[in-house]
Amino acid sequence: MVLPGASMGLGMPYAPARKLLDAGACVAIASDWNPGSAPMGDLLMQAAVMSASEKLSTAEVFAGLTVRAAKALGLAGVGALQPGMDADFQAYEAEDYRDILYYQGKLKPTTLWKQGQKIIML
């Protein structure tokens, strides 16, 4: 699990996510949001900035925020949009899915789903 917010908050280098992925590791991304070392809770912005620094693809980041994060937490039935899994997801108004990270936290979800049910449109 890499914690880009802690790296930012403490002024330390990011975890070597690129090297870990290249070595075959399953890299999950989390915020470690707390007032001591990681006071900025915007996980998507943290992941986007770390992604640029570590040369991660958008797909690698989204996997680290979803399916790999679920695996790291030992959660079953979540983390991917597949038959039989809970469909918890967000939609963004973007021309291209890569814009979600490119704008480094500026884009916010426009619609949220929980267990396959639309719960809110922002």
C-alpha cells in the first residue's frame, strides 16, 4: 500500500510505486488521511500527483484505488465492475477517462452509485 498523502504531508519521497509494479507487486493506493502526517484527504488528487511523479498509467492508478485496494484490505465482492460484485462507483463529466487524473483532483464525481443503485447526482 502506498500513501501519497503521507509523503506530501511529511515532505518525503513517494513510495517507489513504479518499481514495485515493474517487479510484480500488487500496489494499492490509500490516503492515510490524518491530522499529523496526511492532512489533505483528497485521495484522487494525491494519486494523480503521485502518478505523474512515479510515471504510472491511469489504468494502474485506478486499479490501485479499486481492485488492488480491495485485495489489500481483504475485501471480497468489491473493487471491480463484474457480475456478482457490488456495483459501487462514480461517474465523471470528462471527454476522456484520463482527464480524471490529468486535472489532479479538479474534476469531481457527477453521479454516485451504491450496490448498483444511483444514489446521488451532483
